[in-house]
Amino acid sequence: MRGLVLLLVACSSAPKPATQTQPSTPGVEPVLSNHPKHTCTHAARGLAGATRGVREPDSDVYDELLTRCERDGWAVEAVDCFAVMTEGELGRCAKLLDERQREATFAVLAGNEPSQAGLYIARVRLQQLSVGIDTCDRFVSAVQTLLACDGLSIEMRLQLGNETAQFWSLPTDRLGAADRQRMSQVCVDSLQTLTRETAPVGCTL
């Protein structure tokens, strides 16, 4: 399985597009809403309840989610979404958080140990990706499929899913034609490696 992990290194050889950060204004609080429908208590309770089926039976994330919501200042739209979300809607509501808030929330839900909850969060991360390069989007989709293959250990699936999500979350819209072509070929090669390395353990992509 060493080749499976190495394909992530192959991805990292492609040129990573530069990221841009929005400057913050000290002392200025974000304007959320004048008419909130729900509170952080509702959001934490809804989020914990809707993800109960993918977490370990004895895991309790309510208090941590409540703290995150209050400390990080979740936008009202996100609070309202989490308060009424149902199973399978985590990705839709999580998009209403900024990246830092979203990753902190995912970390709470995934827990510290390799688990089905961690795989669920990795899958949500991948579902939100759209690279904009066909071959790379197919590679991301293949990794998403692989997360359900029990022929690989949870640890290996988590590594592959999370590192793929982290790398391809970078914007690609400003890449030149030559760089896009290079990245496309890297994704073709990576998908071939992924298919070759996982077939012996019964994973079908």
C-alpha cells in the first residue's frame, strides 16, 4: 500500500496556486443579522443530533460545539441551518461557516481517534470540492468512493481523504494553461496509481 500514500506526494509536485487572505479590520465585529431565529444552543443541539448516527455511541460533542459557536461567532445563517439540519446535511450547513470555523467544527465531530466519524467528515470535505479540472475532479471523486472500501484500514483512508481535501481546496482559477495541463496529468497518473494499488484489496473505483 506504500504506493497509495505516495500518490499524495505526486499531487504535491504540481504547482500550488497562491492563496489570498482577506485583511481583517481590528475592532470591527461581523454583522450577522438583526433577526436571529435560533441561538447557539439550538445549533449545537441540532448539529449533535444530526450527526449522532456517524459518531461513536458514547461520544458527546454538544458542549464543545456550543463553545465553538459562541467563541467563534458563527453567522446567524449557519446557526439557523445547524439548528434544523437533518442527517446528511452537514456539508450544506458547514458551507455557511468560514474555513477556520468549519475546520474547527469538523475536528470536534471527527474526534481524536480514527473512526467512522472521521471518515464521514473526510467525505463531507471532498464533497465540497470542485477543482475545475476534469481529471482532478475525477480523482477527488475516486478518493471519495475509496473511503467506503473496507479493504483498506480506516487510518489509510483517513490519511488519503484528508490530505486530498487539504491539497485540492486551493484555488485553481488563476493558473495558466501550462500549469493546468501539468496538474491534469498529475491527476491522471494519481488515479491510475490509486486504481492499481487498491484493486488487490477489493476496492473498485
